[in-house]
Amino acid sequence: MAGERGFQVRALGEIAIRTANIAEMVAFYRDIIGLEVLSGDHRDGIVFFKIAEGFGGHTSVLALFAADAGRPELHPRGVPVDGGAQSTLHHIALSLPFAEQDAVRAWYDKNGIAYRIQDFGWIGWRGIFTADPDGNTVELVAYDESLLDSDS
């Protein structure tokens, strides 16, 4: 609720990841995860992917920035680009229908992508977790009422 602030965040507009492996990261999010490229080319150092329609005219996007790309007044230079356990990013969760989770597992198996599955009974979610080429955890998550703990 907006309350005394006078505003309320309604959606995630964008998440941006700085990477030392832009071409590999673009291929992963485009070819394995299946996100649509909205703008950019890995040779330019910045690529935007559409996640969903978003809110208020701002498409929800995932942006990949090469380590030296972006506007220097907004993005510091010379900062180490570490993924995986060295990153401050814990994980990215992208939502999809529960009925498509079997297709995710089959697609990952077909492409030799390692993954693990975890149920979150307190909220009725199942996540299928993998890692992108930088080692960041990527979760494809879905809700299903049957996953809810009986004491929730």
C-alpha cells in the first residue's frame, strides 16, 4: 500500500546483469531459456530480453551488459565481474505455468543442462534451478495449489 510514501511498486521492470561472457550469456537466455531479444547485439555489449508485458508500458526485461558497457555516469567501471557464489546476485526467478515444468525438464535434459528441483510448500511453488554461463542461479518457478503444505 502506498500509505504516507505516496507510491507503490507494482512490478519488476528490469534486472541487469554485468557479464564477462556476453556472447555465451546471450545464447543461454535466448536459446536455452527462450527469452525474446528486444534490442541489442552481443557485439554492441548490451542486449535486452523481453520477460513479460510488464506494467504501465514498461516491458519487464532482462538486460545483459558486457563488463565495459553502459553509461559511465550510471555504471561504475573497473568493478570485478563475478558470477556464481562470488556474485551479490542470489538468483533470478522467472515464472511460467506449472503445466510447462515437465517441458522445462525435458528441454534441459535434451540440451545437457544440469538442474535441480525444489518445492516450496509454504507458498505452493516449485522451482527448477540451473546456472547460466556466468554461474548465476536461474530458477523457472511455477505455482500449483497441490504443492501447498496442509498446515499453511
